Amino acid sequence: AQSVSQHNHHVILSEAASLELGCNYSYGGTVNLFWYVQYPGQHLQLLLKYFSGDPLVKGIKGFEAEFIKSKFSFNLRKPSVQWSDTAEYFCAVRGQTGANNLFFGTGTRLTVIP
Amino acid sequence: GAVVSQHPSRVICKSGTSVKIECRSLDFQATTMFWYRQFPKQSLMLMATSNEGSKATYEQGVEKDKFLINHASLTLSTLTVTSAHPEDSSFYICSASEGGRRQPQHFGDGTRLSIL
């Protein structure tokens, strides 16, 4: 069965600290991977996605993620967080073929202290 | 950017009432729309996928007679929770895609449904 695990439920960082949010998935086949962000009071927005090719994917606002196939992981990183990065972050997986359904993790709440 | 409008944002109603939630794509044609449900501190769970002009495809365990989905146009899908009960209280989120696997899903703001 498909599943996505996000290890950290709530992360608290000071501004300028580096960020890494974990995401592991279980899926029987080739996958597409996504990170979404939900700022307070707003809808989910796509941060970045991986379909194929270079496993290091760069997204908006300085975020990047690395797909490590052998570890079934797609961790999200940012070298220096800002207060405006305070939000909820969701990892999602989809099979590369077949239905266009996304399977989401439970989300990680990031609080950045100024 | 692509905008998806979901209405209402919050609804509180009595048990036994039917509630309709609308999901509109404002500046693009949504070939496919998705309906998700999110319980507190849990992930978004896909309920159903609807393609314009076709019957919705429901995920296992989702009652199609309970959660009626209509996707009659390329800009509007509706989810009707029929004869709602307190256990149906949840956060419902829709997303819309222009179709094709390369097209991203654009999400609405969600609807907080509370059944008394």
C-alpha cells in the first residue's frame, strides 16, 4: 500500500538556521514526488516536484529536495530559513503511471522564530 | 497563477442536513478535480477523482451515495454531503488540474464542516 511518512510533526528554528524536513515513502513502482507548503490561512501551494532526471530538485523560495531512491526518501532542505517560511509542509507521492492521485504525508509544522 | 475558489469556507449545520461544497477554477479549465478530506493532525486523504462530464471515481471506503460529486463543467465541481452526521465533521479540500500528468494540482482553501 502507498504511504508517506513525515518524521517531524513540529520543527522550531531560529531565523538563518538550516532546515531539513524528512519524507519517506512506500510505493510499489516508479514515483513522482512533491512538496507542498501551506502558509497560515492559505491554500496548499506547490514548492517543488520531482519527475525524473537530476535527483536534486530546486523549487521556489530557496527550497530544494533530494530524491534518494535507495532510501525511498525525498527530504526538503533550505540553507537559511526566514520568519516568512513559517508554515505547514506536506510531502506527497504519486505513481509515475496510472491514476493521477496524490498520497500525502501528515505534514510538518515549521515555526521560525525571528 | 491558477486559482481555485472553494465555497463555503466554513459551515455549521444540524445532523441530517445535506451540505453542498463548491469548487471552482477561476482562470483555467479543470479537466480533473479531486476531493480530499483531512482529519486533525492527519494527512489529506483522497476521497474521489472527477473528470468533467464523467462519473466520479471514489476511493475505497468512501460511500458514493453519501458523498455526491458532480463535475458538470470545466470550471465547477460540487461535493454534497448527504444527511450529514457528526462523524462527517472534517476539513474538506478540493484541487483542480488542467489534465495530463505534468499539470500540477491547484488547491482550494478548504471547507471546515461541523455537524452538530
